Amino acid sequence: MHEYTLKYGCNPDQKDAKIFMRNGGEIPIEILNGRPGYINFLDALNSWQLVRELRRTLHLPSAASFKHVSPAGAALGLPLTDTERRIFFIDNSLDINASPLACAYARARGTDRLSSFGDWIALSDTCDEITAKYIQHEVSDGIIAPDYTPEALAILRSKRKGSYAVVKIDADYEPDITETRDVFGITFAQSRSTEPVIEPEKFNAPITGTIPENARRDLTLALITLKYTQSNSVCCVKDGQTLGVGAGQQSRVHCVRLACDKADIRVLREHPEILAHDFPASMGRPERDNAIDELVRTMPQEKRNEYLSGITGASLGSDAFFPFPDNIDRAAKSGVKFIAQPGGSIRDDLVIKSCSDYGIAMVMTGHRLFHH
């Protein structure tokens, strides 16, 4: 296939929409079901790059939940705890821990379940039956993966009355080194960002403190996630899963606030009062997500603070330097103990001092990760 005609572009009035290869070659994707749209494909191709890089760097199955060309969440295929099974609405009949890939997606979607409503899913590995069974009961627009088992494909094709978008991508496809885009009739060109994000073993020389192996993994997850997140962006991570992503903000501190506020909400979903809340059996998952979000947001501040004060050990990545130490002040309130950022601010010394004061280990990567 050389091109796919789309229903329309970003909006219904933008007709004559399609995707194709400029060199006239074969498109390295195959639509197995449904009719993905323009924005669907933007999400699909960005999210695929994210999970592919996670897989290659951390050597674990990976998944991402995308909305409007930024990840609502991303995660690695690590086993779920009983509490995580509850807050991710995983039925006891589903042996989700038997599939690391299913665990990765449950964790990715669990980052910010409100934002993941109607998401685009990316999987680093062949979609198996357990993963498809979990996806089957979530509201989602479509999925991209390198392959699907026959059982998984049959399940996914049954979603949305048979219209669920299923895309297969050639896992060996590598694009040209030069990428182009048109804006207002003018063509931009640049070389693709092929330099690897810092790998876990390279976090051996932090400016402050020390970074243990699990935090190196989490910082790597944060930075790779940011590489495919609309800038400015900041990502909070713990235990192999994103807790909050702050994307597309004009101010760095607003990115930190957004990421950490989302992280707080994600953590508070595990509060005993929230876990003990009795929801009607007839209430669907989206309605429960909305109800839980409201319960968390209306929880007395003193009670929130008391619970959150016992949470520590989170990692935080930033796609560009911190211009002021107020970013560190906000991160510390959400239990952040490890930070990775490029450095290069004229106030780096103030940021370093702030990290030292809070007992936060920080590494300066020297590598900016803007994505637009």
C-alpha cells in the first residue's frame, strides 16, 4: 500500500486528508480493522516510537496511552500489586500478571485514567489475548503494535461494534534521517533525533546524592517519555510507571505542577478511604473514574497531606533546564527524590542547592528533549 485516504484531517472541514510516503514507497503500516483518522495516526506514530525506544533501552515490554499527540501515561511490563489491580479495575478472572505486556498497558492507562478515556494505545510487542481482554473493556479509539495473535485480533475487532482501529507496524522499519513538515505552505527540514536518551548505567555521576538502580530505570522511562511529549514537558515516575505527565505548558514550573498534581491524584487513588468506597455494581469504568477523581479532589487537604507525606522515592524528568528552584520546591512536595534534567540555566547553582537541601539526587544530562 502506497497511501491511505482518511475520513478527514484534524477537523471535519479539513477534507482531502491522507497519509503517504514522499518517496513513493510502501507505507510500513497495515490497517487490520477500522478506519483510523488523521489524529489517530499522529498518536500512533508518536506512541510507537516511544514504546519502541523503551523496549530497546530497558529490555522490557512497554506500553503507552496517548491523547492529542502526548502520552497520558507510559509504563514497563512489571507485575501488578493487588492494590493496583483494584484501582485499574482488573477483573479477578483475568490473570494479568501472566502477560507483562498487559501489565504495561494497565500501568500506562492507570497513570491518568481520566485523560486516557478514548486513548490511542501503543504496544512494544505482539498483542496477546490477555492484553486484548483488558483493552476490550476500556474506552479506546485504537491500537498500534508490531503484531497480534489471532485470538487478540478477534477480540479487538469486536470492539466498538466492529469499528475499533487496529494498526500493525513493521517493527524493522527505520525512517530516513531527514524529516520534513509543512507549516503555512513552508517546508521545514531537520535531522531526526537519533541520539539515544541516557541509559540507566549512565546515571553514575549525579550532581547531588546517589541514584540507585531502580531510580535509574525510572529516570530513563521519564526521559524517553518526554522525548515524545509536546513541550514544555515534565514527567513523574515511580516503580516503572509514569505517575503524571505535564505536557505543552509555556512555563516550566507549570509543567512540574501539572505532573506532580497528577501524580498526587494517582497516589491518592490508593488511599484506604478511596479503596473502601462502595460503588454501585451498575456503574461503568468511566463513571467510576470520574467519581474517584471527585472524591480525591474534595478530600480534606489535611487528610491529603497526611497521606502524601508518607510517599517518597519518585523520579522526575524534565525536557529542558529548570530556570528557578521553585520547580524543585514543588517536586519535593510530591515525594520526588531523583531528578534528571539537561542543566544549562544561569541559575543552575540555585537549583543544585535546592536539591541538596531537600536531599534530592539530581543528574544533569546535557541533552535537551524538546518535541513539537
